[in-house]
Amino acid sequence: MKGTIGRLTRIFITYSVRIITLLLAVSVITFVLVSASPIDPVRQYIMGLGTAVSPEQRAEIEDYWGVNEPPVERYFGWMSELLKGNLGESALYRRPVADIIRERFLNSLALMLCAWVLSGGIGFTVGCVMGMYRGRLPDKILKKICYVISSIPTFWLGLVFLLVFAVWLKWFPIGFSGPIGVLRDEVTIWGKLYHLILPAFTLSLMSFANIALHTRQKLVDVLNSEYVLFARARGEGKWMILRRHGLRNILLPALTLQFASFAELFGGSVMAENVFSYPGLGSAVSAAGLNADVPLLLGVTLFSALFVAVGNMTANLLYGIIDPQIREEDG
């Protein structure tokens, strides 16, 4: 017991140091890129006001934001406020960045979780079907579908699905997370799920093909093993072999790839949210970049890096719990 706790403590400390170093590097790189951007944040802010601003008022805005200070001073000033828990105020939404991230992250998390479950379930099922019918017509058709889908950009698929299922067939709404004209608190859970189906399915297609092809190959290796040949000689059917021998050997590799795909889904959600006008972190960071909203852009980028890093750390810890061999290698 003490050995397990000590091992987990060492792993946690190691990953914590890596995460802190990663966040520091991401903050520096993001700040440098934002500072080198040709977009004038003060000009974008004034354009968003929709009123004329005198040179004196513009100077006051520049002094308030500190845009005339050296970049190093601005970075350390922003970092000191960040350590106090203050991410600043969004110039685009006129609200604290922390509140925007909290609100948008819940929407993005719901989208990613639905897409994650769909990609894992569909990919694993399709991979098992291809493996059981390897070399035959179902395997060839599904394999070609996986290759085609994996090579198509997410935003293009989203536009096609939007055109077909929302515009032509009118099965799903065009976008947003709820009906137009209805307050967010008044939208039911079923209404939110109804608006979530199409973007979640589009996003799930990003990684389901990789999971399906990987599962197929693992299942083919299992079916060619000696103990499966012995099971066939005893008269076991192919579906019984899949249940008794196949699933147990291919589930962990598929689960590993499924956890690894979560970071990919997080990046792909930016495209999906913009295509379907879904109010998540992806659409917020796009709007922040186009309008030079520096506090919001820095806050969302830093939070995204933290979320992906913590997710990878959690996945690696879960691998050690699920597979004893990984625990021995880590030890």
C-alpha cells in the first residue's frame, strides 16, 4: 500500500512539474505571438464601441491597457495578476475572462464528451466488424469509408452535414446551443441535446476512423494467434471467440487510443463550433483572435493547455491502474 502511494506521489509530482513548465512556455509563446500581431487591439476595441473617440480618450485607453509599455513589463504585469487569480477583462464581451471561460467551457465539455463517446463506440464497433469479416466485402467497404473520412477536413464535413441535415432535410437545427429567442436557463436538457447531436457527430468523425482501423488490426492479430486456432478446433464460433478472447485483448489498446484522441477532439472543436455557431471555447478564441481581444485569447489558450495536460496525466494514471504491466514498467 505504501509503495503504491509513493509511486503515485512521484508520478503526480513529475507530471505537475511538467505541466507548470508547459504552461509557462505556452504563456510566453502566446504573449510573444499576440504582441507581434499586426492587429491593433485598441483600434478594434474602439470599433466595437461604435462611437467616435477623441485622441485624448484613445490615449487613456492605451494607458489603461498598458499597450505602450515594453512587452516584458506587460508580460510580468499580466503574470502577476494571473498568479492572483485575475485573468483580466475581455474587451470583446466586457466581462471577466474567468467568467467567459467557465461558461463556454461547460458547453465545449458537453460537445467533446458526446463526440468522445460517439467516436469510441462507433470506432470500436466498426473495428470489430472489420476484423471479424477481414478480407471480405464488409471489411473492404468499411475500410475505404474510414480512409475517406480520415482524410476529409472537419469543417468541410460540418458544412456538408449542415447543408444536408439542417437545410435540406430540416432534421436538426442550423446551429447554436438552444432555440433562438429562448433564454439559456429556459432551454430543456432535451433541447440542448437536440442542438448538440449534429456538431457532436461531426466532431466524432475526427478520430473514429483511427480507432476503427487500430481495433481491426489488433483483432486480426488476436484471431491469428495459436490459442484462437485451438478454440476454433474445439468448435467455438467466431462470435464466441470474439466475446471470450478478442474483446479482452483489444479493449485496452482501443481505450488507450481513445484517451489519446481527446486532445485531438479539443482542437477539432474549434472548427466544429465555428461551423455550427456553437457557443464554446473554440468560437470564443476565434472571436478573440479576430478582434485582438488579448486577455481572452491568453486566458483561453492557457486554460486549454492546462486542460489537455491534466487530461493526459489522468489518462496515464488510469493506464497504470487498468494494466498491471504498465504499473511495473513505471515502477
